[in-house]
Amino acid sequence: MTIKPREKVTDGDDDPVESMLKKAGCLDLHYKVQECINTTRDWRKCQGEVNDFKECIMRHKQENGSKK
């Protein structure tokens, strides 16, 4: 199996995950989860943020006809 090297993106978005989250409208919620985990050092204390993020992703998947 050959693994392709990661391609550089020239539009300023270096991270394909961040690009996907931005298109889904969930990037701010992703940042809130990261900030909470960084502040509390305990992901279990961030369940509100995690659930908001999860709901955003699920809405996006449903709107785009994705089954997963």
C-alpha cells in the first residue's frame, strides 16, 4: 500500500479537517471543545460543548444525505 504525502493547500487552509468543519458550519464549536479541554484538562467536564459539536456534525450529515 502506498501512502501519498499530504498536499499543501494554497488557499490558506492547511488543515483539511478544519476546512471540512468550516464548510459544515461547525468550526466554532470545534474550537469551543478544544478550548474547554485545554482549560479544564478534563474532556469529561466538556460534555456540553462536545454534544453541541456532535449535534452540528449530525445536522450537517443529515442535510447532505449522508447515512453515517
